Amino acid sequence: MQDEHVRAVPSTRDHEGTCADCICIGAGPALAERHAAVLGLQAFVQLSAYDVPAWLPGILTALASAAVEPAPIRTTVRFAAAA
């Protein structure tokens, strides 16, 4: 189950010619899908606030890799890390 969620966060660096901090024209739906995936991962982190299950490190790694994404993804990752 964990692998499905970790693979759910694609990177903005997959598109051509621009950096991870910019939003390409027409990237709205893709950005919304990535943000939805990060919100799901955030829910898993909040689910285990007082425990460290075996699947949590992989989810935290996926969230950390999404920290360079544009807003609102970056903001969601920071909120998840602060929780």
C-alpha cells in the first residue's frame, strides 16, 4: 500500500526546460493532482502522530521530495512536517 502512495507524487521536474519552482501554462490540472497526492500523504502522517509505523519513513521521504514543488504543494509539505 505504501508504494502506491509514494509513487502518487510525480515531480514538476519531469517537464521540459523549466525549474521546479515555476508553473507551466496548462499545468493547472497536473498541479491539482500532485497537490491531492500530497494531501493524502499528509493525512497518513497525521494518522500516526504518536507512532512510527514501518510505512511512515517512505511517506516522509516522498513528502520531503515534494518540498521543492510550487505552492500550494510546498505549503502543504511544510504543514505536514510541522504537525
